Amino acid sequence: MIVEVVDFKIAPEQHEAFGPVLKNAVQTVLSQAAGYAGHSVLACIETPGRYVLTVHWETLEDHTVGFRQSPAFTAWRALIGPFFAQPPHVEHFMVVDSRAPN
């Protein structure tokens, strides 16, 4: 299992509109990708316009090849890209320890 962490910076005047668009893009595009295993969308309290998306992938290649090189990625970026104040920062992590909230 790999966790992709995406840090989005959205223009402050668009941050309220971005949340529903991101949620829709995850549900209609991202969650349909091969290897997708779950996600979280976080909106920062202290910094309006900052969102963090975590996506669980079965393998790194499910994201970097399967999704990023597919037509679905073009659709994904068409939905969320217009909101970016700057390109998102993306990194991949291996889970060392985890506990779901009760």
C-alpha cells in the first residue's frame, strides 16, 4: 500500500468553491482508477485555500503510470486545475503505522 499526499494551494477567494469540486472529482474520476484503495480530503483551518488529499494506492505504479498516464488524469486536472494558485506538491509514502479513528 502506497499513500500519495497532495498539498493544494488554492486562491483564497476560490477556496470555498474548491472543496465540493475536489470531492466530486475524487468520487467521479479518481475513485474509479485501477489500484485506488481510498482517500481523505482535508481543508486547512489555519490557512484558507490549503487542502491536503491523501490517496491510498495498491502500488506506486497504479498512480504514477496507471492513473497519471490515462485519459482519466486529463479529466481530473480539467476539473480541479483551474483552482490552483500554484502547482500541487505531490509525494508518495509507505505506511509505517496506522490506526483509524473510532
